[in-house]
Amino acid sequence: MNTMTLWHISGWEFAALAAAALLVGFSKTAVSGANTVSLAIFAAVLPARASTGVLLPILIVGDVLAVLTYRRYAHWPTLWRLFPAVAAGVVIGTLFLVWADDAVVRTSIGAILLLMAGVTMWRRRKAEAGAEDEPDAVATRSGRAKARSYGVLGGFTTMVANAGGPVMSMYLLSAGFRKLGFLGTSAFFFLIVNVTKVPFSVGLGLIDGHSLLLDAALAAFVVPGALIGKWAVNRINQRLFEQLVIAATIIGGLQLLLR
């Protein structure tokens, strides 16, 4: 019995999942937050809750490729300040998944993503043109408060729907990260967070032998996506990069609200 039979999916549905896996690779090395489209595809083809368990290992493959590509550019002070708040958000998200149905989850996360996009656009309109190569916003009192609030939201959304990318994208943009620093910091952030989520997902029954078989069939599609992203990012200027990240966040939020 093959993987497609186990999941009762057609050839066209597998092709859609493969395209979504390729987009995961692209988003990890080019436009973070774009994989909200992948989230929507997985949830459309597979049962909503099960889709989060299948998607998680695919995201980890993309995270590994992103770390290998951008590891030199990570900003570790930002990461250390985020992790405690993210851990709290993951725990809250796990408890939320115990009782919330799919409709509540989609509506909550969609609203959060749109709010974050709106706040970021408002902040950037007020900010001076240009940003420091080495962000120092996390060193201030307001910067620490912002890191905690975004961290909790990021941990929550990444646990309940693998949708933490847009939240953290909004945080890193608002903190003044340039393109490569953004990608390097987010690469390590999501690798660590997504690996940490695995035991929770196993405990909730979202990851099992069947889901891992499907992951094994889809993982190969992440690699070409990451290579395309690595090629594309050098051809995207900073302003376009930020616009694409915000646009992907808005699209992801609307998809979750309107599904």
C-alpha cells in the first residue's frame, strides 16, 4: 500500500502538496511568511488538524536548508530574548489545541496576522528611511516588551497552525533587520522552535507513522524550492523584500479568515 492510498489522496492532490512543499523551501530562503500559502494548501487537501502534523517535518527540512545558507547572519541577542516568550506561547498553543475547533483556530490566527501586518506598516511609515545593519531595539525597555509580546504570539501561532512565520516576520521587520540578518535570524529561530514542537505534536497525535511516510515523499520537493529562493533573494532589493513579506502575511491572514 503506497502513501497516497494511506491518505486517500489523488494524484492532483499530491501534486498540490508537492507544490506547497516547494514553496516552503522558497519561503525559508527568500520570502519568509510566504509558506502561509503552503499551510492553506495542506489544510485543504488533508484533514485540518492532521495537516499541521504533516507540515511540521517539511518545515524543519526547510529550516535546516535555511540555516546552512544564512547561518553567518543570525543575530543571537534577539534570539535569546525571544525564546522564553516563545516557549510560553507554545505551551498556551498546546492547551488551546486541546479544546479549540478548526474554525476558532483559523479565525484567531487570521486576525492576529492581519493585526501584526497593520501595526508593522504603521510603524514603518513613521520610521526614518533606512535601518541599522545591527539591530539594537531589543536592548531597550520597549524593545524587550515588544520581543515578549511577539514571542508569545509567535509561539502560539506556530504551535496551533504552523503559522508563526508571519508573526515573527513582522517582529524582525519592525526591529529594523536588513534582508540577510532577517533570513539568518529567522532560520535559526524556526529550526529551534519547530524541533521543540515535535514532542508536543506527537503527544497530540498529529505526527505518526502515516504522516512521516507522506513527509518522506514530499521532503525532496523542499530542496529545489530552497535553491530557487537562494537564487532569487540576491535579486530582490530591501524595499521589495519587505513589501513581499508584508503582502505574504496579509494574504495568509485573509486565507485563514475566509476559508
